[in-house]
Amino acid sequence: MHYLDHNASSPLRPEARAAMERALSTVGNPSSVHRAGRAARHVIEDAREQIAALAGVKARNVIFTSGGTESNALALRGAVEGSLESGERITRLFVSAIEHESVLKTVSALVERIPGLRLEIIPAAATGVADLSATTLREGKGRALIAMMAANNETGVVQPVESVEGLLFVDAVQRPDAYDNASYVSLSAHKIGGPQGVGALIVRDDAPFSAQLLGGGQERGLRAGTENVAGIAGFGAAAAAWTIMSTNLRDRFEAGLPASAVIFGRNSLRVPHTSNFALPDVSAETSVMALDLDGVMVSSGSACSSGKVKPSHVLKAMGTSDEIARCALRVSFGWNSTEADVDAALASIGRLVVRREAA
């Protein structure tokens, strides 16, 4: 089997598995003050230091969550509601059109619920890059919050987050790194070889924030609920092992695609582990099933919406026609990907194109 869907979920790294197995032998509740509780707390704090090192922040800025979607929602809701309490009210949300659905749906719900809160969508260029020149971020009364992902989960195109000034939220799920100008940063364990069901939100000390889950005071009172000790341990180990990939596998793959293939964001800066392309006149559903029968696993877009038949909102924001968008596939590499995986995918795609041309 050739797994090329790491953007959806990357296989568990050996380092993460080992850390989780060790943590599973720790029986205490990390909020308990006895020896077993202190041992569990030690596991969590070690992992917090590992995540903080990856994100370039202080450990106290790391809040553990159940994953990227919760981190995104927690950042947006926590920022807006926290600003109401701080006296510097956020009145404007600027959100790029290519954000993850968890961001787009959360901001829409906030605007419907909170009077006076306005939403402006930052358009994307055909290159896949959010066009900051198309909007004026500083106009208007009250404070503005800008939401822009570090790299798009479908196309892999890197976004200009470093050029944004002001209150900034960065979805860094597909490009974990240090973002010195960001007030909020979301991360997800299973995108980097950690376990599913655990993530983190980075909140800077000077950023407005209000807790959304209340209860026992865990995570400094910012996210209540008993922590997932084993999951957090695996997340920390994956973060410590994470490194930026080279472009070798992606370049090898794209060089072997049929000449008719359309590669999205090809001329933009992209993360090295993602290739988003279309085989014209071959629906994504047909392609995914054909490759799966050959033992090659790829995606037709975001894992959260890959079961839907409507065209990708990301590709539509880039001006891609519905006909081409419905043919889009995403290949994504990870820590255990090999040239053999690439060659198997190309061979399967080649057979699919030959059958289509002969039909």
C-alpha cells in the first residue's frame, strides 16, 4: 500500500508511539497532587516544552486541545469574546477566502451572534495566495482580527502571514513553525506524525482571550477538561522529531504527471509535501477510486470535505472553473514517504489516463 494523504492524517511516528506507550503506564490524573498525578503532570509539561520549542514561544503560551478544529474555534471565539471583556473590542474580522471550513464557519457564526461584528473576506489570486492588497485592514472603528493560514491544506501554497500587522490568527496545521507576529497559532498532532484527537493553541500573553470550556481549571483555566496525557505525550514527541521536508518527492511526482495535468499554485511558494492537481475530464471520485484499487491512497481535497461532490471552495476562490475543480486531486507526502510511493502513484495515474483516452 502506498499512502499519500499525509495532509489528512500522517501515520504515527515511532517516536510518538513510544512516548504514548510510556505515558499509558502513568495512571494518575494530572490535576491530582499525589505521586501518580505529579507523574502525569510531568509528562504533559515535558510535551508542552516540546510544542513551545517548535512554535518558538514560552511554554505557558501553549494550550492543549482536542485538535486543529477546536484550536481554530477556540482562537476565534476566545479572541472576540475576550476583547469584549478587555475594553478593546474586536469589531472587524478579515478572513482569507481559502481558510479551512472550521475557520469560515466559526467566523460566520460569530458575526450572526455578536451585534456590530463585521466580516470581510480577503480574496485569493489565481496563484493561490491571499491578496492583502484587495482590502484595507486598518479602516474602521474598533480593533481588527486577521485570520490567515500559514499554508493552504489543499494547494500547499504558502500565505503571506509574516507581512500582516495587527492582531493575527494563524492556522499553522500544515506548516508548523514560529510566527513571531501572530497572537494566536493553531497546531494539530496528527498532521505531523502524532496521534489523532490532540492539538494545541498558542496564545500570546498580550492577546485578548476568553476561555470557552469552563470547569476544573485545567490549562491555566483557559481550556477545562482532564488532559489527554498519552495523546499529548505523542504530540510532543512528534513535534520534537518534525523537520521540514525537501521538495524532492513532490518534484519527482509533478515531473512525471501527464502533460495535460493542471497543477494548482505551481508558480507560487508551496510547502514541499503537497501537490494539488487535476486530470481534465477525469472526475476526482473516479481517480481516487481507481488509485485506491491499485493500492495508492490520495485525496480529492480537504479530508473534512472530501466526501462532498461540490467543487473545492479554495479552487473556486482562485478562479478555477467548476469543471476543472471537480477533477482535482491532492497528493501529500510525510515522514515515511518514499520514491516507490511516488512511482506507484504515477504508474496508476498513467494507466487511468490511458483507459480514459481509450474509452
